[in-house]
Amino acid sequence: MSAKHISAIKDAEKKNKSGSSGGSKGQGGAGQKGGNNNNNAKGRQQKSHDTAAEDQDPPEVIEALMSFRKVEKIVKENPSMAATVLWKIAKALWSFRQSQETANVLALLISILTELQVDPPSTPGSLSPTQIGMTLYLSRLSMARLIVYHSRSLAFRYYLDAIQGRWQIDPNDFQSLCEMVHTASAVRHLQQCKEYLSTHAKTEKLMAPPPSAPAQPIATEAPVKKPADPNLKLLTVLKESASMLSQTSSGVISPVSKVSTIDDHVLGETAVTLYSMVAALSEASGDTAGTVDALRSMAVIYHKGLRLTYSAAACLIRSAEIVFSTTTSGEQDKEKQGEEGTWDLFQALLLAMETGDFVRMQRAIGMLESCDSLTFQDVKTVIEVAQAVISQDNDFLRNTAANSLEYLLLLLQEQNEAARSELLICRWTTVDASMAALERVKRLVL
């Protein structure tokens, strides 16, 4: 699209035209042959120009890269000006999806701002400490989002640096919360995160209950508030970072039964702690759905990422307690809500059976029997098997349990949808996953 390139294309077209007219002056087949050769040459040349135009970067990108090279030379002389220009360059490059170049610019920008934060500039016109802190926070957040699918470990570091820097969370305090994932129960870990956020200077206001509506509305019109930037909301950033760290393609949530690496364990502990904070903040703001979603995500990481099955069962039981205690309007909503809570309890019961956790087994059975879950054949059967395991009723396990579980497996293989609708497990997982879950139950009791 540059003027130089367009001019070159026009010159080439003129040369091709003159060559073509010269060839047509020839006689008979020779003239025709010369014309075809010129046309082929023109086509090849046009194709070459089109390819070059596609490979050429837009002028804005070239200009941004040239500015980046110039800024690199003035970093030591005027870091504040360099930081201001680098932030604009990074936004310009990303608008054209130049990922690698954007990452290079952000890396230099983060390095400059980190040094400025330690040693703030005193010259007039320099960035203020507030500007330095906010730009550093946004730069780290941008870098984490940019590289999360290329390097989980590095993205994890940028996410934590952004959160800890913006809300002044001490790294040692956060590390202590992460270590509790393996040493304390899931309920205790949730409570500890809640207490920390409630007493921390930068987050205690977020944990305060929402103000109640006034008895009588105020007559005067309230000014229209500007929508808050989601990047500045702790709850939003915690949700994003926890989700990104736990759902990348090779992340900690892996269905395979191999031993996880140390890096996976660190990421898993971090994701669980971030989700615990999400659950605490959501509960404080009255967002029941957000609390339940966080608990379910924690259960997946506990079970598949960290192999802490008992903690996964505890999260699902807590999720069901919140679901059943929440009132909804409408029969359809109540039915859906009840089914979701039942599914949480059913999964918790299966997990507790795998680990021989009789306490959580009894808790899940008691809650399942108090709701309308016994209408599902698979829930009823698994409850009977679990009760026999707790009471050590070996006769039932040897004779009745095997036949009951085999009948459920046959129902799963039925092509008739009406027959499979009797099973709760078919409404939430695939047939293969349902059969695998029931096969695990058979291996546990037989």
C-alpha cells in the first residue's frame, strides 16, 4: 500500500504493455507465441507483487517498530518518557495482532517501571508514583494474558505480580495460603482466605456486606456513573487468573492418572487459593452463583489436578448446601436448581466412596435423602451401595450390589433415550464417562 510499491507496480505494467505491443507486430504464430509469453510474464510478475504486498507489514506497524528501536536508546536518559511511549507502542502493535513484538515491548516497559517504582524520578514532568503503579499493573496483566497459552509458569508469575502489586498483598502471606491447600481441609482453607481478605487493608471494604436499599427512594436524580473498568476489579481479575491457570491446554486439570509435576502442583495450589478468594468475595457481595461456580472449579482442581479427592468432595457438598439454601422463583428454576444440587452431592458421594471417607459419605447420603433425588435410579442404587459399605453389609455387597450396578450399566447402553432419562448421571456427562464412573464403584465394592 506504500507509494513506492504502487509506483513500482505501475512501472511494471507499462513495461509489460510495451513488451506486449512489440510482440504483436510479429507475423503469424510467432507473434501469437510472443504475446502469450509476455502475458505469462506479466502474470508471474503480478503474482510476485501480490505476495510481496501480503508479506509487507502495515505502515503503522513499521512506524511502531521504528519508534521502539529509538526508545530503546533513551531508556537510561529519560525512563519516564520511554515508559510513556512504550505503552502507546504496545497498544499500537497489539491492535495489529503483533504478538511477539508486543511481548518484547511489554517486557522492556515492565522492567523500566519496576525500577522506577523502587527509585521514583524527581525531575519535573516525570511519572508520578500512582501512574507508575497503575501502568505497571496493567502491563503485567497484559503480558500475562498474552503469554498464558505459551508459558503457564511465566504467566502465573505475571498474574501474581499484578494482583499483589495492585492490592498490596504480601507474597509471603499468599504463599502461606497456598501451602494450606495440602495441610488443611477445603472448608478451613476457604475460611482462612475469607478472614485474610476481611482484615487486609486493601480488601476489607470489598468484604463488607452490600448496603441495604433505603426505605424511600430519593427524589433527586442520581448522576450517571461511568462504567467501572473491569481490569480494576479484584473479583474479575481473580476469576480470570484462576480460570486461565487451570484451563490451559496442558494445565493442571488433566484427566490422566499420571503423577503431576512440581510445577503443576504449584499452579494447582495457586488456582485453588485464587478461587477461594473468588468464593469469599462473591459470598460477601451476595453473588450466590459466583460462589457456587468457584467451589465447583475448586473441586475439579482438587480432584484431577492435585489428587486431593476428599477436599473435592467437601467443596461439592458445600456447593450443594448453598444451592439448596437459595430460594428461587418459578417451578422450572427450582427443578433445575434441585437437579444441580443433587448432581453435586452425587459426585461428592462417589468421590468420598473412592477414598473411604465415611464422614462425607454420610453427609452426602443424608442430604440426598432429604431432597427428591431418589427418583433417579442411579442415585438410589449408589446410596444403597454406600450405606452397605458404611455398615459393612457384605451379603448385600456380594449379592445385590453387583446386580444393581450391572443393571445401571445396561441402562446406559440402551439406545432408548427414555430409559436413560431415569439416570441423573446421563444428564450431566457422556455415556462413556457415566460408565467409567459406575465401573469405579463396582471395583470399590466387589
